Amino acid sequence: MVTPSTTTMVPMSELEPEPMSGGAESETSRVEAFSDGVLAVIITIMALELRAPAGAGLSALRDRVPNLLVYVLSFTFVGIYWNNHHHLLRAARKVSGAVMWSNLHLLFWLSLIPVLTEWVADQYRHPLPAAVYGVVGLGAAGAWALLLRAIARADGPGSTVVAAVGNDTKGTVSLVAYAAGVGLAYVSPWVSYALYAAVAVMWIVPDRRFERASKPA
């Protein structure tokens, strides 16, 4: 005779997953993880587009110097956004639909960097590639400003992002420098490259405003 086994009934509440603590942090972490993946792919594409010198002499190496310099500028450009994007999302409290679209808008402009890097490396003496590189830089800087505003609106009163950014002088200077670089490319592409490099130098130090604003008084 088979004796039926005793089954212990488990309340449905115990079967359901417990709500995650720090839901806002989970939302920002997902956006950050997605963005990190996209930026990693962008850098990988740029690295794969690097070409070895055509020969073993110094002249062959010299021919590749412009390609390397443009790569360094673009790598720094993407790296700066990755670094500051990390600090920004750590300071954000909420993620809204506007924040997600603004983030995608920023990633769109950054995804154009590999194509521009290869074009400028091959045609760096001509004004149009230098100008278009500045247009992408200007677009990314504008998208960053929109992302800041979207996060500030989502966070609401007392936003850490608003307290950290303030009047965002560095952001404004970047927009002006990129816009000037676009126009001056037809005077001399080298002036444009100097302006783009100056913006990179200005931002190369990680932006600590978000970290300072996040600390309790």
C-alpha cells in the first residue's frame, strides 16, 4: 500500500521574489551597464581600424603618426565621456523615459566616432573631415547637456546633479570650442584639431563635481 507523501504548502508570498532594495540604483545601474557595453564596442572598433606601418623603416612609421594621433584624440574623447557618465549616473536618483532617450541620443553621437576617426586619419589635411569631426563633438556635447537636464528633471527638487553642475562653465566652453572648430576648419584644419585637443585636456581630469555633491554635508 502506497502512503501518499505529506506536502507542505508554501504561501505564495514566499514564492514571489522579494522586492529589490535600492530600486533607483538598480535602474541607473542598468542604464550604466548598457552604456558601458556600447562604449566598449566603440573603442574596440577604433582599435581594430588601426593599421600597422606598411614597412619596417622610420618613413613607414612616420606615415602612420597622423592615424595614431587621431586615434589617441578619439580614444580620449570616448574615455572622458565614459568616466563622467559613470559619475553622473551614480549621482542620479531616478531614471525616466526622457533620461533613457537622452542617454541613447548621447550614445548615437559617440557611435559615429569610429567612422570619423578613420576618415580624419586618412584625410586630415582637408577641411571637411575636420569640420565634421567637430560637428560630432558638438552633437555629443549638446546631448550630454540634454542628459544632465533630463536627469535633473527626473530627480526633482534637491537634485544632486543640479547641485553638482551649477552653471556648467566647462560644458559651455566645450560647446563654443567645438562650434569654433567647425567654422575654423575652412581656415586651417590644424586650428580645429588644436581646439578639439584643448577640450580633451580640459576634461581629462575626472569631473569630481558629482562626487562632492553626493557627500553629506
